[in-house]
Amino acid sequence: MSVIFTTVSTDDEIWQLLDLQQKNLPRNISEEVANDQGFVTVVHNFDLLSRMNAAYPQIIAKDGDKVVGYALVMPESFRNDVPVLTAMFTMLDELEYEGKLVKDYRYYAMGQICVAEGYRGQGLFDGLYAKHKTELSDKFDLCITEIAKRNTRSLAAHKRVGFEIIHEYFDTTHPELWEVVLWDFRK
């Protein structure tokens, strides 16, 4: 395996990213796989990912020409582009971290992270986040996201790379318990 961590530079890479996303939605995997390997929840489209990539290059892992992992950069300016995430951004406006409102930091949301089946457990998750820190820590103070509490694999992996839980809430719209996690690039 000769995986490299880079940024999206072609339309084909965006299409491959979208294909990988589809393969890892809960509706497309068994409950057993979701519980054991994790899952993604938000569905993006080509136009949105293209615009997000124009704002900040999206981070991907490639094995040759194949996209085998991704970790999306979603700046606050995209808060209304994914309706299911609007509530998260509104909540972040009111959350505090180290005595200051999150919205008063330079932050972005981790739009989603995913590693292809067959590549899990080989360091790609950590490599994708290391690339995030290299590419973005001079532009942002914090990377923040929310993770379904039942997605224990993702929660453990995020803690391993440096995220900390700063809030927990229950989403009544789509009944689910969520953990809001944050990675402070300044530490």
C-alpha cells in the first residue's frame, strides 16, 4: 500500500469521494458494520463539494488514482448549505470553550471523515487529520464536529488524535445522542 495524503485537485476525485460516502451511509451498510466500523451521516453533492473545495482544499487519502479516504473541511460560511448541519452551527454559536464562545475562535467544522473498507486500521484516519493540521492550523484555531454517541469507533479515533468532548446533546428531530468534539490546534 502506498497511500498519500493530499488535497482534491480534480472533478474525478470529488466523484470518487461521493461514491465512498454513499458506500458508508447507514442505509447502505448493515447495522453490524455500522456498529463495528463506523458510518457517515451527511450526504453531500458534487456542487457543494466543489464549492467547499474552492474555499479550502478538501483532504483525501489516495492509493494510486483511487480515493480511499477523505476528511472534509466545512467552514462556518457553509452553515446553511447542508440543512441537517445548520442546527449544529447554531448550537456552536452558543457553546463556550475555555471561557470564550466557540464562534469567537477561528474554527471550521469537520464536514465528515471516512476511510474505505480494506484500508481501515492502517493509520489513514490519523494521516487525514495530520494533513488537516498541516494544511489548516495556520488559518484556524479549532476543528470541531459532532459524532453520534453510538459511533464508538469514531469517538475513540477522534480522542486518539487529540479531540476532546465539549458538549453532549440529544437531537429530537432525528432521535440520536450526539457528542460535540473539538481539536485545539493551538495545543
